[in-house]
Amino acid sequence: MNKMIPTALLLVSSALSGATFANFTAIECNDCSSAAALQQAAKVLAKQDNKPVYVVDFVNYQVSKYQQEGEAVTAKAMTLSENLLINNHYSYRKSTLRSAN
């Protein structure tokens, strides 16, 4: 009985924190140029609010981050935690992606 309450709290907190980090937009653009990746990201960014878009290339094992600033869509540097998040999301593919920026 004494272990049930802390175990339940740990389970609930891990479920809530995982849901927070799993909210990102990633699109696949395999073996495409940087201009094609920018174009794909611009299409998605036009339809959503000010969240970054990650363009994943499994052929070249790269991931790029794009964000809209005003009217322009620009490539941004990824943090280590963002790179780990993308790799964890696609862990079933058994490949490790590195940041292209």
C-alpha cells in the first residue's frame, strides 16, 4: 500500500511529460536537396502556427530544423535534446540521424 501512491504519481508524471515532448512536426524528404527540404518545410509551416518543422532524410541520415520568421522560412540550428527527441521518435527505423545544420 505504501508503494502504490508514489508508483502511481511516477506513472502519471512520466505520461504527462512524454506527451509534452512528443508534440512536434516532422516530415520525410529522403535524398532531397536543401532547397527541396526548405520548400517542403515552407508548405507545412504555412498551415500551422509558429512551431518548428523537422525535415528528416533517412537516406543521408540527416535531420534539419526550419522555422518561420515573419514571411521567411529559415533553417535553424538544432539542440542536442531536439536531435535526441527525433531519434527516439524514429527508433523503430534502427538508424541514427544527425543534425544537418
